[in-house]
Amino acid sequence: MIILINGVNLKVGGGVTVIFNFLNSIIENERFHNHSYHVIVPSNVGFEKYDKFPVKIELMPEKMKSPIKRLYLDYTWLKNRIVEINPNVIFSMGNIAIPSKIKQGVLFMYPYAIYPEDKTVWKILNITTQISYRLRNIVFKQRG
């Protein structure tokens, strides 16, 4: 089975630690070696050291890191990569699913979507962050 792991959102913080541990588990435990794992991640984070059987690391182009290019990344670049890789299943880490008809699991670590009505949480965020998070909530609902 070919499993595509979408890690394009994982650049800093806890999400990076989670995927590093996840990839270590795949590499170190032979019970996972009967599948191949194609992992798409950003560059300059340290993912290159995980490019070991059965994991294949693909660094997304540097120009795709811009939030402005996110729609192109999701709807064109990743779509083309999915066609070429032809995975059986996708595991998206970083809260946002890839627009695809292939079965997909999403690692969801985003409390602002789970508790959007909690005014306490939203009050501590500046307006720019609030707008960003509210837009993410809309995207998550659409791709749910």
C-alpha cells in the first residue's frame, strides 16, 4: 500500500515534533515496512534525515511556502503530486485536508475550530490572528 503523508503545514512547534516521532516509528518498527510512505514536507526543517526505507521524503518547493500560494499548492501542485504518486490513502498532518477523492485521515490539533464559541480564547488573539484562524475554520468545514 502507498500512503501519502501530507506534512506541508508542519514548519515549527508541536506539529513538527509529532511528525518526527511518527516517522521515527515507521522507520524503526518493521511491522510498518510492508507499506511505502511518501511524505511531502517543507524544506529547511530537518526532514531530510528521515528519508530511509520505507519512507520517501519529498520537499515541497520553497516558493510554495507562501500563504498567498496556498490555493495553488492545494488545488494544483499537490493534486498533480497525488496523480503521480497514486497513493491508496492520504494522511494529512497539520489540520487541513487535501482536496482529493482518495480516502484521507486528518491529524487534527486545532482547538480554535473545536471551540469557536469560546470567547475567552478568542479575546487573547490579535485581530490578524483571529482572521487567520476564522479563515482556517471555514477551510476545515469545506474540506471536512
